[in-house]
Amino acid sequence: VAYTNVYGQTHTAVRASEWLVSQGPEGSQVLKEHWEEAIPNLDGHTISELQLYDDDSPSKFANVARNLADSDYIVFFSNRLYGTIPRLPERYHTTTPYYELLFTERLGYRLVHFEATYPRLMGVGFVDETFARPNLPTPVGLENFNPAPITLNLGHADESFTVYDHPKVLIFQNIEGLDESVILGRIQRAARTNGQSHPADERPDAPPKSPGTGLMLSREDAEAQQAGGTWTDIVSVDGWTNRMPVLGWLVAIQGIALLTVPLGFVIFRPLPDRGYLFSKILGLMLVGLIVWLLASFQWVAFSRGSIALALVVVAAASLVVLRRNRREMLDYLRRRWSVLAISEAVFMAAFLAFVLVRMANPDLWHPWRGGEKPMDLAYLNAVLRSSYMPPYDPWFAGGYINYYYWGQFLTATLIRVTSINPAIAFNLAVPTFFALTVGGAFSLVYNLAESTRRRLASAGAAYRGRGLHWSPAVAGIGAALFVTVLGNLDGAIQVGHGVKRVLLQSEPFGQFDFWRSSRMMPPDPPGHEITEFPFFTFLFGDLHAHMMAMPFTLLSLGIGLAIVMAATNRIKPGFLDPVGIGRLVVVGVTVGSLRLINAWDFPTYLIIAAAAILLAEFFVHGGFGLVMLVRAGLKTTFMAVAGYVFFLPFHQNYETFFNGLGIESTTNTTVLWQFLAISGLFIFIIGTFVMSDLRHILLRGLGLIWRRYSRLRRSLGPEAFAETEPPDSAWGALATVAIVTLAGFALTAAFTSSTLGSTVPFVAALLVLVLISGVRRLLSEHADSPQHVFVAIMVSAALLLVLGLDFLRVESDIDRMNSIFKFYLQVWVLLALASAYLLWRLGHGKKVSLLRLSPPKKAWVLMLVSLIASASIYPILGTQDRLRDRFNDNVTPLTLDGSAYIDDAVYRDANGDIELAKDYDGIQWLKDNVQGSPVVLEGVTPTYRWGGRVSINTGLPTVVGWQWHQEQQRWDYRQEVGKRIRDVQTIYDTQDPQEAMSLLRRYGVRYVYVGKLEQLYFSEEGLRKFDDGLGGELTKVFQNDDVSIYRLTGSAF
């Protein structure tokens, strides 16, 4: 109703055109912006364009000033340009002040007319604000505009409204007739004031910032951070752990895990394996949490001492549990030691296997496929050197890391314990997270299968010893393979193309491309989707957020399963059961930690945890009811609050820059073949199980539909009322609805696939079947209802993610790049776990000869084997290709040292060649000789090049690092990133020692690094001043053929 006020009137652009035609003399010179619509019916006027999306340059604004001087009017059809350009100040440092001058009548133009229409309802106008988001002044004359007696400002609206539907049209008239040179001079002076002469926080128009805001450390915190973190105090190069790093690392991991086993035994008591492998993840999380809290509240600095204190706390808690449950634990160990032995063997095999993979290609950088390793290593080293949390930012001197860094913190905790060189520890951390993920997947599905087997046996179900006695363990191993080892089906596609080339085209087979399989949604654009899967993630080896979060997502599922299974015991837990409350706290902390490790995982696993709590309450109360819902709501709230409170210091410091839900409409949709090429194996298994589970209901539904059709046909004949329809069961009616719904989806897909996407109807249909299967088990007395419904929750969550991504994406994403990347990893894990369990469930208790199977079942087995074989190609051929992908194709002996490639590597930069070994000599000198964590100045290059190598490999803070990463993490302050880059350029290029010293003091620089990179990127004349000592303020402390390092003297610093 409110929008009738918009659509019931003439479009704003038409009304603006009518005004200009009636008021502007014929032949007037009218300016519009390029990439923008034009108002209609201006045939009698001369139209010119302002090229404002072009990069800022002197020639651009010479043309702008000339056009402004020569024209009579400027027409803004919408906010398309002025709503976006000011949000990129580092690129448009002159265009932004141009708009500010124009809107405040300082370029000789005045707003003489505007047209705006907004939705209205009962005297209330709903206004979309177009000036606040780009931080522009409201044009003079619009300040007091109110389209209704009561106006609600709803902020910025979607482009479809502000640009097309009812744009705000502005018409400015040239009143003063200023000369071209006057206009250009005003724009240039404003540009210098805006970004050149003042730091971002000192600009006259910048809002005042109180201490602690703007993602900057206070002076006291900055001094504390720089005073600590001496490299030689942290890393013992000559210690035994660096001579035998694998052993030292394992001692730390297994020691922490052993201390946590008693706690895990109680938390996971409802599970058959008592959460043995989950205890490894739990132990790392608990120790890390205690150490992190001590450092965050600045009670105890991050050190071996704080870690020892945390270990004592965990050990004391475990000792209390052990004393109370000693007999039960010993009895369990005697009876089930073989399960624990298999579990430990699975973990160790996974860890050692990936240690070998990392040894075969340990390089922590690559000229064009270095990935995020430089950032990961820089942040890891910075966290390692930080005394308190939040850690200082190595790429923004004086600031702190505004990123989910907790995975790096846990890794740094292990490094602090072992004193292993981070370049080696990085390549031990990747196998660790791999093995923890393998262990989590194994444990979850083993417990699902074993608990199902026990419940079926106790219920007298048809399990008479046939089949594999160890089938639950086989299911667990299958889950570990499905989640972490198998690849998507692109491996088979690449092999098929190779065979085609050999057999049909008489060409070579070609080389397998490991990278291609992570980009399964061509073309780009649109989309730019990243379609990683866990094995690619671990094989590629970025110690990045999405990798480190995987074990903790599985831990949250494991605790969720324990909560559900505890509710199915004969003795129901009370509402205030201490162990139950403990489980809620632990699952809350686990899910809460995901916000600090990889925030993308947090919503999904929070919802699954809440669903597990709801399911548990359902089983406790035997159905739905008001009391059950209230209890579930209270427990869910308690769980979520616990997860927030334990990480409160992070939330108090972290800034997010996108308000609301942070989502917007998607740019494109997924083609069905792309989805099936990624998840086809899992969908085949899940679809098979669901169809098998619902086969009687579906057949009953089809029969009901046939009978209704026959009845309708007969109703048209003379004996229409001779028969009555027999009654049908409720499930038959439900099946009818399901079949009709699926048919509707099929018709929808046929007619709307071009807009809706072919994946949506398919996935929606499967989701309907999964929900029916889950609800049917939930409402039945079947023995495996808890496990079945829990798996249905996981599958439903995954399918809902797939559906959602064809309608929405995360705000500010590059098309769907990261939205698909982050959420499809979650989809993979959830579907892989479910399909491993459901495959075991399909074969449980069955031992049938393949020769005796019916032809349809033989075809099904053949299809399953083909899919598994296709998914197995990538781990074999993809691994080989990845291991060959070395820096300059150099092959080093097996080693875990991620910096070994540097010894004989030459980087072919666009500006010239750089011998990396010369740089590394300087970097090593800084590690060995610098006390604390002072600021080091180094050159800045385009992102993903050799720039930032000092801060990356030492963790020492530099003035500014990789631009795009810093802009993302400091979005509202990103103009400072560009300013710092210009200041670094000035420091190196200027020949004025005083100017250089002023900037060095501003950023607290203690060391100046001049290597081959700086010699290639900055002027020789400017660099010469460092050798001259800047008037006695610099002392050269290191030099080799390519590198010089200078230290500022005490007086200068």
C-alpha cells in the first residue's frame, strides 16, 4: 500500500525533465555522469558527460573543470556514482572532495530543483538516505526536506530502488559562472586537504576518536607489545625440538590431549567411544582459552608460564573427575581398549601421512600460487610475539589485528610450548589440523553407527551377527575418507578429457591440474566462485581460518550428539544436571570459538547446536509441548550466552563494518551439473537412503494419486457415484503432498531454470524428502530415531545453505567468491558425514553376494563404486601435481622447513630479479639481534608479491603491509591504509632528511630495511640519504650485497 505513492505518480526522472525543459533555455549545455541513465526528452539541449569513474589524474580534472565552466546545468539521475565513488577514497582521492565542493555550492553551482518520491503510509514517509553512507554533505536546499509529516530514515536502500525504481534526481545550475582555472584550483586544494596534508585522524572534517578506537593500540599497550616478543626468547634454534620437530610437536599435542581425557570421558559419556579423539580437540581449546583469557585481561603475559598455569588448571579439573570416575574409566579401558587403539591409529596415520605431504612441498610462498600463506605466517608470527591480546598487527604499525585470529593463537600456543621455528611449526600445524579433522569425522560417525547398532540390537532388530563385526569402525574410517581425503568429480572429468585426447585426437594425455578442481563454477565472471573441498584445503596448505575451524566444527557436532544421546538414556537428565550444564557450556564455548577462528562457520553450527538441544528436550519429554519448548529455549540461550561471554574480550575489540544481516541478493546461480560435480557422491548416497526409507510411503502415495485419478475419470461417466473411496492413512496423504510438491518442483525447473537456477528445484525436492524422513522417524518409536534425526538435521542444514546461496550472498563479496567458498566447505563436511553414516546404515547387517543381487542393485553398486573411484582420482593425481608446484621448479630434499626454498630462489619481479637468499640473511639478522618487537620500515608492492617479506617472516610490525587485506580488515579506516602507502613511498623517495625523519617518528619506526626490492621500487637518490645517516639519526647495523639495515638512534627514536 505504501508503494502506491511511488507507482501512482510520474517517474521522478520524467518530472525532472519536464522542469528542465520548461525552465532551461533551449540549447542549454547540460552535464550528466557517464555510466548513468539520462533524463528523457532533452532534444533541445546539448548533453555532455563527466568521466568520473576514470582514475583520478590531472588530465581528468582539467576536463572536469573545463566542462563545469562551459555548462549551464548538471543533472544527477541517481546516486549511482556519488553513492559509490566516495567509498573508495584511496582510488578517488580527488573526486570525493569534488562532490563535497559541488554539494556545498563552492564550485559556482546551486541545487535549483530536485525530484524525489518515497513510500508513504498513514502520514509516515519511508526515506532512503543517499548521502550518509558515502559520507557526503546533504546538498544545500535539501537539508530540511520531509516528504511526509512523519519521516523514517531507513538508511541506504538497494540499487534497484535508488537508481531505477524511484531515484532522487538532482539538478544543479551554474550560478556564478566561475572560470575553469578557479574551479580546478578549488578542487586541487580540497584534494590536498582531504588526503595529502593531514593524517586520517587529523582531517578537519574527521570525527574525533577517543583512545582505543580506530583499531589502534593505546600508547601503554603498544609499548607493552613492543617490549616483549624477543625472537630468541621464544624460538630455541639449537634445542632438541628443532632437531626432532615431529617428536617435540607430538609430545605437546598428545600431552595436552592426555590431560583432557578424563574431562572428555564425562562430557562424552553418552557416546560409545567416550569422545577419545574429540578430547584432543577439546584439550587444545581449553588450554588455549585459559591462556588467551589471561593475556586478554592482561593478568599474565602470553608465555610458557601462562601455558603451564593453564595446563595445571586443566590437569586439576581432570584429576577431580578421575578420582570420582576411576573405576568406571578403568573398566571401560579394559573392555574397549581396542576401540581406543583404532582411534589413536587413525589419528597418527593421518598426522604422519600429511607430515610427509608437507615435507615433499614445504614452501611457504610461491610467485603466483602463494595463496594466503604470507598473511598466515605474518599473523602467526605476530600473535606468537605478542605479550597480550588482541595481538598487534604486523601490517599496520600501532594497530591490532581486526581479524579472527584464534586459530593462529592456538598454533602459537603450541609453538610457545615447543620452541619450534615457526617456519617448521607452520608445516606441523597443517598435519595437526588435518589429523584433528580426520579424528573428529571418524569419532562422530563411529559413535552414530555404534550407538545405532546397540539400540537396534537391544530392540531386537534384525541384526543376527551377519556382516562385519567392525562395521561401526569401518563407517568411521569411511567418514574420515569422505570428509578429508576424497575430492570432487573433476578428477574423473580431467582423466576423461585426457583419454579423449589420446584416443580420439592423437595428442598427449596432458598434465593433471590440481588447481582447476577448486574452481568448478565457470565462467568467471560472473561468480568468481571458489569451490575448495577439505583435501584441497589441506593439500594447498594455507594455515587459514577455514582450515583451522574444521576440527572445532566437528567438536561442536560431537557434543551436540552427546547431548541428544544423553536424553535417550533410561534415566533422564534433570534440568539442572551438572554434567548437562557442563555440556552446554562446552558446546557454547566451542561454537563461540568459531567466531574467533572462522566467523563464517558460526551461524551454521550455532543453529545445529540449538537444533540438537531442541531434539534432546523432545526425547526427554516424549514429544512437543510448552514446557519442552521453554526448557529448550532457556538451554539454547544459556549455551549462546556462554559462548559469547567466554570470548567477551574479543568482541569488545573487534569491529565489523557492515550493519544488519550483512547479506544481499546473489549475482548468479549454480548450474545443477556444477553442484553434482562437487557433491554428486554424497547426494547419490543420501538420495538412495531417503528413497529406500520412504519407499513404502511413496508407493502408497503414488497408489493414492492413481486411485484419485481413476475416481476423477470415472466421475465423468454414468457410474460416477457408484463407488466410495477407501480411507487412506496419514502417511499416504503426506506422501501425496510430497509427490505433488516434487512434481511442482520439476515443472518449476522446466520453466524458470534461467532465473531460479537449475540447482534450486533439485535440492528443494531432496530437502522435502529428507525432512519427511526425519519427521517420520522423530514421531515413531524406531530404535535409531535419535541418530537418524540428528543426521537429518545435518543434511537439512547443508541443503538449506545450498538453496540460500542461489538467492543471497554475503554483503561486499566479490560476486559469490567467498560466499560459495566458505559455505560450500560446510556443505561438504555435513553431507560427507551424513553420507558415510547412511551408507553404513544401508549395508548394516547385510552380507549378500554381489552375484546374487538383482540387476537394479548391481547397477546401484556399480554406480557407487564408479563415484567413489572418480572422487579418489584427485587425491592421487592432484597430490602429485601439487607437490611438483614448487618455487622456480626447484626441488629441495624432504624437509619441514618452509623457508628452505629461499636458499637458491630468484623472484622475477616486474621491476627486476631479486635473490631471496640475500633478503633472508637480513631477516635472520633481525630475528637474532632485535630485542622486543619494534617497528621495521620496508617497501610496499602490489599484493601477493615479495612485498612485506620482513614482517611476514619475522612478525615484526611494519608501517603498512598488503593493501587489500588491510583495507578489508579496517574498512571504515581504509583511507589511512592508502595514506600510509604514500608515506612509505615518500620516506624512501624523498631527498629531504627532515621530511623522512618526521614520517619515521610518526610511525615509531626503529629499523629501516633497504633490500633489492626497495632498490627496484624507489629512487636511487632517495635511498642514498639512508647511507648518509639522515643527519646522524641512522646507524647501519647490517649489510650484504643487496641488503642494508639501519637503526634509528636513541635520540631520534
